[in-house]
Amino acid sequence: MRVAEDLADRLTLVQRQFSAIADIATPTDALREAIATRGLGFPVATEAVETLARQRATPVVVAAPDMLPFGDASRDLVVSALGLQFVDDLPGVFVQVRRALKPDGLFLAALAGGDTLTELRQAFAEAESEIDGGLSPRVAPFADVRDIGALLQRAGFALPVTDTDRVVVRYGDVFALMRDLRAMGATNPLRDRRRVPLKRRTLLRMAEIYHDRFADTDGRIRATFQIITLSGWAPHESQQKPLKPGSAKARLADALKAVELPAGEKPGS
């Protein structure tokens, strides 16, 4: 898994030894294996379904992703790869992770961002407007990268950082994409979705719109997956802190060797 390898590589850049690691909501063991192959330890995982937990490498704890089974200040690293976008209470999960971390512990995760499956969302919206005279939410919304940063701060993390990447996957047609989504368990979970079966005419029109707008010259369609990577630290007195306003001991104008003008005054006036 590309995301798992990326997160594990980021951990190798952290000058820290982690002894108590938890992997939450990641649907496979790919992230744990990537971390282990880099000599960073083998995390304990959480799995919401007991049957699936038996298929995972140990250690694994059966627990819902929004009800973490870890005590306060018990972990020095919590990681997650492409699972948190499905939780019902993301702000609450961030708060729980913050509490589970020891002082100066690290939270590192990746989840699907707001531009994920934008092509499918647009094609469905246009087809339903044209044929059904209205819209039904067909693709679950994903968090915006700016919202993720704000949630980290609200949960009490220090030094929060977010960045984003886009992965474009190509398929033979939109139905191949939808089969992949179903195999991943990523079908429509929205409570407000239309309860009547999707019309065949609407579905075929959606596929036609998707192909017309988002196909390459060889006929294969594109599907965008936006990956948001985030990190935050449990506060500790050793961490860098911003200076208080007005406490600077040097002027920016002096550092830039520039002439400072009074407010409202124009150069040469």
C-alpha cells in the first residue's frame, strides 16, 4: 500500500524510539508491516469486527475506531492509514488519540480528503438532475485539509501539520470503479440518501457523463483520490513554542536591510 509505505518512511525521519505503538482503523496490516520492516516495532491494531480481527496479525484488539481501548498517556505513537474517513465522530477520535498519547507522543495518519471521487460525485449529480429532477447524496463527503488542521488544534495537539497528495487511478469504466469501492466496503453509508432503488436509466446516464467528461484518449476513465496526511504531538514543555506578540528583539526591516515606512506613507513621498 502506497500510503502505508509513505507513513512508515515519515516515521524514519523522526529522531525518536517508539515502544508503545497503536494502529487505529487501518483496514489491513500493511501499515504495521511497513513500520516493522523499518525496525520501528510492530504496533497493536484495533479492528471493529471480531471475525476480521481473527484474520489479522497479532496483537489486535476488537474495538470500534471511535471508542479507543487505550488508557490515558499509554502510547507514544498512534498511526492510521485510510480508515479514519469512515468514522462517525472524527473530532472525538482526535480527542481520544490525544488523551492516549504520552507527553511528546506523536499522532501520524492519512485519510481520504474532500476531492476524493470528485468525478463520480459530479457525474451522479448531473445524471440525477437531468433524469430524476433532483439530487441524492451518492458519495460520502470527505474532510477538507483545512478542517483537519483545525480539528487537530481543537483536540489539543501541538505543532499540527497537514499536507495533501492526489492519486489518480484509471479504470476500464465506471462500473469497474464501483466494484472496487464495493469490495473495499466503501458503499454509500449516508442516512439522507434516497431510499428507492437507483433507476437503470440514471445509472447508465451517469456512466455516459463520466466517460464523456473524465475519460482519457484510450477510453479509460480517471478517478481521483485525495490523500491528507496529518501529524500532531501531545504537548510537552520541551517543544518549541511561538513567541508572544511584541516580544521580538530584532526588527524584520533590519534583517531584510529594508527601509521601514510609517503606515500609510508611500515610497518617494
